[in-house]
Amino acid sequence: MLSAQTTDKKVNEVTPALFAEAPDPQAMAALPVDRILGFIRTVGLAPTKARNLRAMSELLIERHGGRVPNDIDALEALPGVGHKTASVLMCQAFNRPAFPVDTHIHRLAARWGLSDGKNVVKTEADLKRAFPKDTWNRRHLQIIYFGREHCPARGHDLGRCEICGWAATKKRIAGEAQRR
Ligand code: SF4
């Protein structure tokens, strides 16, 4: 919930103090929004995230007895919890098959020719078709780490890549054909 338009590093800087003050939904729901904002002020979209954290905590208590639900629809119904966040929880917290698509996965699926890169909904559906279900949870982490460490978005010349230079070549040819 905190990571939109913010680096993981920044999120990890603010959460220890926030969670020390509010380690569970009951404590978070008891904090004024301004107090939550004070902890997370340096992350992007902080005022909205502070309101969502408070509202989500109240709903966790009201609807789910203060526990995080093991159900993707129930998760997505919570304020500030989008499809990607809910999918991460399903696979990381509950070990249920899901394929959360972040910016690295979206980029690499297109580079590898596994999806056309139009949007993350399409990329998720294409990757779910491409990989066996029992590998999704592992696969999404592997692709994220590979993208971060080896295949960055910027300053990367796909034409020089031996493994998937073919995808770049295919795209370039298609682009040239369209321009003609
Ligand atoms: S060959 Fe290049 S573009 Fe392809 S996955 Fe490897 S680093 Fe990325």
C-alpha cells in the first residue's frame, strides 16, 4: 500500500517507526490520520496513503475481525489495496497462486515476447498462460530480481543482447514495416 510512486528503500525507512506505534489494525485505527501522516510524510502520495491506512484498518476490524482476509476479492475491496497489492498478499502471505505484475515484470514480459506490453492486465493474463500455475509465485519474484539486477529499463541496448535480442529485432522490423 505504501509503495506506489515510492522506492522500496523509502518505504522500509518509514515503516519501523509506524509499526512500532501501530503494530495491528486496532492500534492503526485508533491513530488520527495526521499522526499516521507524520510517520509516512516522506513517501509519495502520503496524505492519501495515511487516510487509506486508517480506513483499511477500520474495515479489517469491522469485516474481518482484525485479520487480513485470505481472499483476493475481500482484499481488493479494502481502501488503498489494488489488484497488485492483493496479488502479492495472496502469494507471499497465503501461498496461493497469483502473478502480481510490477514494472519490471511488465517490461520483461514485453522484451521476452511473452506479452505485447499494452497494459498490466493483459501482461498478467499472458504470463499466467505462459507458466504452469504451481510456478507463478516463484516466477514473479525471479523476474523482478532479474529485471532489477540485470535488465534495467534505461540505458539498456536490447540490440546487443544475445538472449532476447531477437525480440528487439522483431519489434524493430514490425515498427519499420508500420512506418512504411
Ligand atoms: S538479453 Fe538483455 S534485454 Fe534480454 S533479458 Fe537479458 S539483459 Fe534483458
